[in-house]
Amino acid sequence: MKKINNKIPRSLALATVVLATAATSQAAVLATWDVWDSGSADSTTSGFTAMIAGFDTIRSDRGIADGTFGNDLAGASSGDTRSAAYRGTSSNVMTLTLTNGTASAYSIDSLHFDFGVRTNEPNSFTANYTSGGLGPAPTLLDTQTSLAQQNSTNGNLFQFDYNLSSSLADTILAAGESAVFTVDFSFDTGSGSSLSLIDNVALQGTAVPEPSSAALLGLGGLALILRRRR
Ligand SMILES: [Ca+2]
Ligand SMILES: [Ca+2]
């Protein structure tokens, strides 16, 4: 009797380890924008494509060089001086489109960006999940109003990090699906003498693990152990 009791917990522990190993998947940086050669992401996780459209122009002298995407995600350049720029008088909606061209579903975990307010230019915005494979669409992620002007060059400006699971019921982007996020800027006195800036944009996500043969074996083993125990 004593022997059996000693063996059962060890077998259960082993099955649990097998299950846990099969279910573990690491967060990945899916797309980043810092250098702004174009609206295309600087880099993406293999198989993803990502584009930002709608900016007024790409600046060459006012990047936000704090080295972080938003505040929470390291890895942005501390030397790059480019950013996407927005005037209230022309295009004032940033449209970010992420497409999952891999064979796996991914959970889209977080959106990060830095925002710098310039004289007489957009100082308010709403951040939205707008359309695509997540849901529900549309979903308001955040509203910011009357942010202070920050006219220092290359400073550490406003930083935003959004945990998408706190706003979206469905954060799973299936293979082949796209997701569109928008940041809608507002307020402008009309002088148009400078530009508000977006820089250090990133999306983070996690591959959804397929039920692997190891996990199925683990489940089978667990069922067998539980049956024996009765
Ligand atoms: Ca930059
Ligand atoms: Ca930052």
C-alpha cells in the first residue's frame, strides 16, 4: 500500500511536466517601427507583414530616442532620429495593419508607441482596434486629451503600452488573418508650423501552441494513472 502511494504522485508530476512543456510558448516582437524608411515595419517575426499608413511625412530630425517601444518593451534604437509625423490639418489617422502569414494562430498581446506633441499640432487621440480577425471590432483602447507640448528634440516623450487582453475578448489572430489598429489624432490650431510625432511602435504576440503528440501522450498517461488510482 505504501509503495503505490509513493509512485502515484511521481507519475502525476511527470505527466504534468510533459503537459506544461508542450503548452509553453514565448512572447515574440511581431513588428517594430523606429527607422521609418517607409511605412513598412523595420522588422517582423518571420511570416508576418506590417504597415503603417496615413502619416503626414517621415521626419529626419525629431525621433524619440529613448530606446523603448512605449515604456515597457526594450530594443528601440537610442540613436535613431526619425519618426512618423502628423498634422491636424492633413492626414491625422495612423492606420496600422498586421497580417499573420504564418501557418499558426497567434495571440496579439500588446501594442506600444511613443508620442510627442508639438506646437499647435495634435495633442489628443483615441487608440482603437478597428477591424480584422480580433474582436469585437471596433473597440476603443484609450482616449488621451490635451497632452502637454514637448518641444525638446529627441526627448523621452509620452509613452503608451496597451495590454490588448484587457480590452479585447478575442486576441487570437488566426493564420491568414489581418488586424487593423488606428490612432485618431485631434486638436490643431491650424498654424501647421510643426508636427506631432509617433515613434517606437511595436506589437507583441505569442504563437498559440498546437495540441502536440507529446501533450496528447501526457493526457493519455494522466487518464491511465487516474483510472489505476480508483
Ligand atoms: Ca525612431
Ligand atoms: Ca519609449
